[in-house]
Amino acid sequence: MTDIFFPEQGLCVTMRGFGELSIWELPNGVLRATYQAPRVIPIRVHRWGNTDAEELWFLSNEAKPSLSRVYVTGFPSLAAEEGIVFSGEARIVPAQDGLRILWEGWQRAKAAHRVPLSDPYTGRLEGVVAIEGSNGLQAVLVLRSWYRRCLMLYERGKRPVVFPEVGANGVEINGVEIARREQDVLLSVIEKREVRLFILPGWKSLLKFKAEPSDIICAAFPVPAGAWREMQKDGIGVILARSEKSEEGKPRAYFALRIFDIDERTVLEMQIGSVDASPDPQPYARVSPDRRFLVVESPYFRQVFRLPSE
Amino acid sequence: MAGALLDVVFQESIVLIPQIGKIVSIDPDGKDRISPLMDSPGMVIREKKTSTYEALLLRIGNTLYEVKSEPDGLVLLNELDSSHVRAHIQTGTRVEMRFGFERISASIASLGMVHAHILRVPDPSEPRTFCLLFDSYSPKPTKARLLFLGAPVEATDNPLRADLEVWTRTGCPPIDVQGGVIAVAHKSSIWVGPKESGLLIHLEGLLEGHESAEAIALDEDGKTLACALLSHHGKGLRILRVDIQPWLNGYPPRDPKRAVLAMAELNPRLPSGVPEPDLKRDVHPYRISPQLDRLVAKASGIREGRIFEYFMVADLVWK
């Protein structure tokens, strides 16, 4: 399941594996409409200079893959495009068997990377996150799955690498989040009971956070130094869910935001809200790219919470 | 499989009901006539020719037949000439060979046969052909794939415009295309969309929880939809005419019940010698005519301890 936010339209789009696409209104979390869509591979595009919004693209996995961009104003439309165009000459284009990343455009197509729909070593393509830099395409994250998930990093002029120690316990595209720190990209990845923080270029690991047994990690996002009050160093924000029994003995899920830096010093800890249900051990959740909203879904509820602003 | 319903087709005042084993034709007085159909078609093609005439083509083996009704209810199967056949078989082959052919050819190998129900519209806008692929003609909703196909300009162009997984009845599938809009009964509910968008929006809140959409038809402009909803709590049949434009604009009404423009009552024309059905209990709707003035349903009634099952045509009286 993938959640994509369109803050300008005040909408959140949820895609499910069997081709169902739902559009939710922010901030109230009311379902506007449900659509049946083709089964596609979602591509999330983070543009340089617009960190609060993201684009949704579809790669059709037909015999001949094609790319389309999703627009959600009114009746959603899928605009077929020849490729995703980035600053400079960079492009992501459909190829016979998947995608091609043309880091330096068509002129230097030899420097391209291939992202196949299926691969005997890493499994089938599940989702893509493309990150635009100040000059061209900065990095592409590719989620693949077979008997385990793996997250691969593609960078210009380098061989694609599998993120070390990530994936064995299941990564979702929703659990992959980015933030900018000047020219660098901070990346947080949730893996069930752990969150890891990396810095690109390179994928150097900065922090590994393990939840306490009573807590469930719902969502996480990188927080660059200086972004939050007196935060001197980079860190992460984590949304934790905890189940408690009410006075009548009914389960209630409480959601809290905790922000801490790479020295594991807690900068902020506060309650976000609660719902009358048990939290799912692995809830589907995402924090909007502008960090204003949290969407949480389990089989029993779907809720939008407002996050505190600084 | 014998008796499985393939489709319901309106040819002027005659209604044709092709099934595996026979074709029933019903004349305006409700009189039915049965012609044998000795094989199971792999492909059923329904093509709207005029607002009152739908062509029905059946592909049996490698031959394509056009099914035509005479004014007296006689049914004729005309083998189409080879050029016509080739054109249609090419369409069929393309469906199997070109569209996600890895998956489909694999399922052909394992399941033996993939059936197709094809809806073609004369509308010049793209896409023009809608092809439902499934394993067998099922009277209950089952998993199928709905392909939207356009006319490729060059042989290398991909004619596939959309490919949706749907859960729908495959015997006389509840699918309609009119005025640039497609409507499908999917998961017992109704979904519509501008056909070029390749997406279907759920008409949420229109049906009661105990109802399923059994027959749907769009008006010629694709602005309103007639639907026959069957209750599974014994509350009978509701036939509604709904303004679907708010959904097609992407802004569904807050109160979907207010989109209902009219409701219809049934005025059945029964074949002679059959007991009258209980309209609340014993009528299962299959198709509404393109002019939204007739409903074809399977009905049953008991007389002298014997159960009679038959197809009937009923006029829709809108109120």
C-alpha cells in the first residue's frame, strides 16, 4: 500500500495492490472517492525546490511498459508521458523490460541504469522513489520483493547497491522517507521494529532506533539539523503507537511523536491523538512531506492526525 | 456449462438471449422461440449498430457467426465471409497475443481456454473496444480482466489503453459504454468512468448494503445510468435512474440518494403458459435495453407443484 500526498489539493491518495485507489480529503480524513485503477508500479517523485509536495507516476507492467503521471484534480487522469523529466538532461523512461534511468539524458545513454520489472536475484519491482537534486537526478530508490524485500540505491556513475541490512523484515514504500539537508538527502527506512537513518550520497548509516516492546513504529521521517527548535544534529521523527485499555476495558491506541537526534537525545515527545481500537502490529501509515499530517490505517480504522508545527 | 447465459442483445423489438446450447428469442408479445446452438463460443461480441439494433457475433472454433433475428422470431446464424472473419480473429488474437501476453498465454496453457466478451462502440473517440477476459461464463461475480482497446495507428503501437481487474458476472456481463463513459458492475456495486481516463469511480452510497447491481445501462450521452438492484434480504428489486455527472466530475455528491432521478416499475410481458412470477422474489435482472425502456430478467413461478423458469421482457415504467 502506498500513500501519496497532494497538499496543494488538500488530498491524500492511497493505492492498494489490487488496483484500488482512494482519495481522502485533508485534514478531516473524509473519503472523497474510490477508484478501480490498473495494476501498476507506483513512482513517487520528490522535486528539488518543492519539498512539501510530491508527484505520483504509474509504470504499467504490461508487455510494453509505459509511464503516466497522475493528476487528482476532479476526476483523476493518467497522462501518458514519454518519461519523467528532471532538471539538466536526466530522464526516467520506460524500457522494454522496466525502466531506464538516463542520468545524463539521451546523449549519454550508455551511462544509463536499467531497472527491470523482474530480476532473478532481487525479485519483482514494487515501487520507486525518485529524488531530484539541484542539478539533475540525485538518487533513485527501488523497492523489490521476492521472499524478502530489498531496497536498492541507484546513483549516477555508480553500480546500484542494496541497502545493507535492510529488507529482511519487510520494507514498505511508505516506510521510505526523505528530507533535504542542503545538497544532501537524509533517508529514513522503517523495517518493522526498527528505523534507520542514512545520508546520501553514500548510504552512510547515522542512526538505528529500536522500538520498545510495548511500542509500534507507525511512521518515521528524517529531521535535518536546525529544522526543529534547538536541534543541533540530524535526527528522526518517529510516530509510535501504544495500546492501552480504557476504564471500560476496551482497547485504545495512542499515537505519539518523538523526535530525537543522532546522539539519541530526545528533542520532542508529545501525544498526537488516539482511536478506539487496537493498533495493528504493522499499521499502514505515512507522514505528509510537509510534516503536517499523519495518516494511519488498520483493518478497523483510518484516521488523519494533525502534527504539531514548530 | 449447458444453459449458461452468454449475453442479452436487443435487435429492434426482438430480444436475443444466447446461451450455451440454445438461443432464445423473445418477440414483442413475450412469445419465446428456441433455436439450438450446438457448441460453446470462445468469444461473444456485441456491437451497437444503431440506438435500437445491436449486432451479436459468436466465435465458435475459428469461425465467426453473426446471429440475426427475423421479425417472426426466427434466429439465423450467418457465417461471416473470410475477410470479416480474419479481421475479427485478428482482434481476438491480438487480445491473446499482445496484451500482457506472457500472463495470458500462460493462463491459456493451464486453463485450456480464455473466453472473451467484447463490447464495441461506434463512437469515434478512443478507446472503442472493451474486452472482458475470463475462464468461463459464470452466473455469479467472478474474477476477470477488463481491457480498454484503441485502434493502433501503426502495427507497432500498443492498442491497450487500460487493463483493470474486476470482479463481475461473466455470463451477460453488466458492462455498458455510451457517450464516452463506461459503466461496470464490479464487486456487486456500480463503477463508472470517462473511458479515456482508464479509471472507474465507485458510485458509493447508492446501493443499500443488502443489494447488488445486476443490470446497468447508460443513456446515449453517458450522463445518466439505469440500474437494476437486487436485494439479498428478500426486499425485491429496485430500478433506478441516476445522474452520474457529479461522480464523473470527480466530486461525488455528499448525499448520493439525491442523485436518483426516477424509479421504474415493471410491466412484464410473459411467455404464454407460464405462471406469473412474484416480482419481489422471483425475478433476476440481466440487462436493461439501450433506450432504458425494457428489462430482461430470468423469472420463475410455481404452477401445480411444478417450477417454471423462463426469461421475460418487462417494460420499464419510469416514475
